[in-house]
Amino acid sequence: MFKNFINFCIGLIILLFFYFISFVICKLTHLNFPPSILGLVLFAMALITGIVKEKYVQFTCEILIKNMAMFLIPFWGGLIVYEKLLEKNWLSVLLVILITTTIIIVATGLFVEYGTKFLRLHNMREQDD
């Protein structure tokens, strides 16, 4: 039990470190980019290059994914607060949601496809060495 708690804390510290670094980068460079996205890119690069080992964050990520629904509570609260605005502009909001969701699904699919090809090539090169 205590070991799981320590593993969770280590993984959370690593994830928060990448978010903090990305936040500092965005502030120092006045980059108009979400720090959370930049943090994910930096974290992915650290995993790919081996700077961060998967075993250090796997337990934390599994817990966060299992409890992902909890992170949607603020979203539903926001819907309640802006109920009148949504009633007036429901068609525009619906179109934006449909278009952006489609773009995200396509982009994610292409990214995963490219990533798996990259990993296969990387693994083949390691086997040849």
C-alpha cells in the first residue's frame, strides 16, 4: 500500500514537473500556447528519448485515467453557469463542437499512426545494432 502511494507520488511529481517547465517556457518566451499541451509534448519527447522511464509514471497514469470522469465535473458546472448563453447560441456551439471534435479525432489518428510507424522503425534499428 505504501509502495503504491510512493509510486503515485513519484509519477505525479514527474507529470507536474513537465507542466511547470512548460508553464515557465510559455511565460518566459511569451508564447501564446497552452502550457498543458507543451508539457505533454515535452513529456512525450522525454519518454521517447528515455529520459523518463515508463515504469516511473505508469501507475500514476493508470489511476488518473481510471478517474478521468472526475475531471469533467468543472465542465458540467460551466454549462450550468452559461445556460442562457448556450440557449441563444446552441447551433453555433454545436457546430464548433462537431468540427473541432472531427479535427481532433483525425489529427490523433494520424499522430498515432505516425508514432507507431516511428516506434517500429526505431525497434527495427535497435535489433539491427
